[in-house]
Amino acid sequence: MSFTVAIIGRPNVGKSTIFNRLSGKRLAIVDDQPGVTRDRREGEGRVGDLTFRLFDTAGLEDADNESLEGRMRQQTEAAVAEADAVLFVIDARAGVTPLDDHFARWLRREKQKVILVANKCEGKAGKPGLYESFGLGLGDPVPLSAEHGEGLSELYDALTAFAPESAHDDYSDLDDGGEAADDIIEESPDGAVTWRDAKAPDTIRLAIVGRPNVGKSTFVNALLGEDRMLTGPEAGITRDAIESDWEFEGQPFKLFDTAGLRRRSKVTKRLEYLSGEDTRRAIQFAHVVVLMLDASTMLEKQDLTIARMVVEEGRALVIAANKWDIVENREKALGQLRDRLQTSLPQVKGIPYITISAERGRNLDKLLHSIVETYDTWNRRVSTSRLNRWLADMTGQHPPPLAKGRRIKLRYMTQIKTRPPTFAAFVSQPTELPEAYIRYLVNGLRESFQLTAVPIRFYLRGSKNPYVNDD
């Protein structure tokens, strides 16, 4: 997507609401509190037949470069430099403020690609601010109400002046059925149907999660090779789950840098709650989740809570022990990590754990190879014939116990889905099969078919007796 649009402005003028409106999804966290957005969020925007790459940015503030606000402004400046068109947003209800005027003077140097947007123009309350914005020297303002969807046709006209012809949809390559020749239809686990290029390799959706201040954003920046995410000594800088496209050795990735998760009992502010929910959604839609640990405080209670959440969602889990370069007794730290995994996460055996230093770029390739390998395991399918030969061997070595005076029979077994590997066994008395015997079968599946490091779902199904009258 060659046409890029950045949304900028001072805090709390509605930039994230405009981003959500143009992307057609509630991707960015929106709250009445100023300064919610801190990182550059990227998405695909659309107005009519015009499509473009869209950036939501942090609120512009006049602050020292070394401060958090100053670093946020530098991220915004980078988005402006990269953009083909810039939407400079003001709050029409508040009118033009000194801060608006300050940054308008900076933008006048970029006047050839700036579109002035007067947001919150619904009703009559925004009229004075709309008329006042003519004095900023950035051309005629576009009156908009992002919350109510008003003024999009005017915004379309303004963007079209900057957009190349390729940014407009071209349906000439569709066949009579409306489906692109090289496309296939894929149904996601939640039932949503998506289009995919049949020739393209699968994109691994990778979410990086963990407690606050363990180095998640530093890790993503190290992978991307640029300061794409805002980092610093302050805990809890990241608030949104920020998505980035990236590639490793020909394998495409979609990276999700997420907000740190604290214990629910400690979350008292609405904004932190929304950030946590955004992180949980990133886990739900990820393929592989990297749980980032601070190597100096290995696998605390909250780390284990996050790990269990990932496993319960059926995602593939890889553990990265960050800041390994500052650990003094490394052998002891690794021993603690192994022990905690064995005792606290017995339902997933063989979870890979890699020691890294995101700041120094150490062991990142090893971690990424482990992620790709775990993803392949998560997608593994075992043929029904192999499964039933294996089942016969397992029940021959250790037959199921008696129940109600009769031996429980495991008649048949099949893999009903992948992501994660999910199996169904047809049993004569499914409610009577002990949990210990189910664990015996699951552990056997892991060992026999190399299904370590991923969750396994195992269901028991009974067959209905046609000679039993339900009445």
C-alpha cells in the first residue's frame, strides 16, 4: 500500500476516534483522559474506494526531547516525515488553542501535504472553532465528526488530491464470481471468512506479552531494526497493542507489542483495564505468544497467570528470559525457571525457553527459530490411521479400567482440528474414563507425535445405542 496518511494533533482532539472510523474497526483505545495514545499505531484506512496505510499518533506536546512527552513527539515527527498526507486535527468545540497554533507553525513548512481537520463539528457548538481554524494558514479546514461519521465525503475529496491512482480500488482482476483468481477463502476459528493469497506463505501472528517493564517494546524494536515503539525507564509506557509487519528468513510475521499485564486486583483505573483487555484480545488472535520475563525475577506469580491464560486460549507459548546480560548466577536462574515450569505448568510439557538480551540483540535468532518450530508443531496434523494404530498399542500396554462391571472400550480416535492439535476419542462409557487415564493418553500423544510445547485438547465422545428407547 503506497499511499500513507498520518493523523496528528494535540492530546484529546479525537485522533484515535478518527483512526477507528477510517479503519472501520475499534483498534485504538479511546478515553476522555488526554494522552491515551503513546505509540504510533498502524492500520489500513478506507474512505469510499480510496485505501491507504494509516498512522494514529500520540498527542503533540511542547516538551523536552528526553521526557516521555518529548519522545512521543519524536515518534509523531517520524510519522509525518513518512506520510504522503497529514491530517492535522483540532477540536472545533474547544477552538484553536496556543498549542494548535504552535504546531501549525511547524506544519506550515510541510504545507504541501497537510489537511486541516476540524473534528467534533456535529451541531452548532463547533462552528466558532471551525471558522477560527481558517487563521492557522493551512488552507480550508475539513469539518468532521468522527464519532458520528459526518464529513467523510469532504475528507475523501481532500485526500483524493494527494492520492495516486493506485490508491483507488481496481476490481478489474476479479472474475465473474467476484473472487480474485489467485485467492482462496479461509474461515477463522471465530467463524469470520477472510481472503488470502493462495501463493503467499502463512503469516505468523506473534504477540509479545508480559508484566510491565520487562522489555517487550525493546524486543520489538530490536527485531524491526528501528525505534518503532516508545521505550524508556518508565513502567507501563505501552497502552495499545501495536501491530507491525515484519519478515524473518522469508517467513512473514505480524508482531503485536502489548501493554504489560498486572494482577487484576491491582488494576483500579479504567485506562489500565482497557489496555489489559487489548492485550488479552491480542493473545486470543495470536498464533504464537512470547511470554517475556525479566531474568532477574524469573517466573513470578503474575508470569504464571499470563502463561496459563495463553495455554487456556490454545495458543502456542514460547518463553523469553530477557535482560540475561545482567544476571549474575545464571545456572541458578535457569534451574529456577525449569523447576517452575515443571511444577506450575504440567499441562504443557516442553515449553521452549530462550535467554536473550533485547537491548544488545543477543540470541534473537535462536528465539525466532524456536517460534517458527513451535508454530509448525501447533499446526501439526496426525493421520487417522496412525492415530488408531497408536491407540491400539496404548490400550494394549495399559488397558482402560473397569466401570460398572464392564471394561471401558476406546473404539476409535481422530484429530478433529489443528491450532492447537485437538483429538476426539469414541468411548463406550465416556463419563467413566478416569482423568489419570486421559493424562496417560495425552502424554503418549506428545511423545509419539512430537507435540511438545503446545496445548493439546482431548475430547471423549460416546456412541448412542440405537436399541435404547429415549422415551
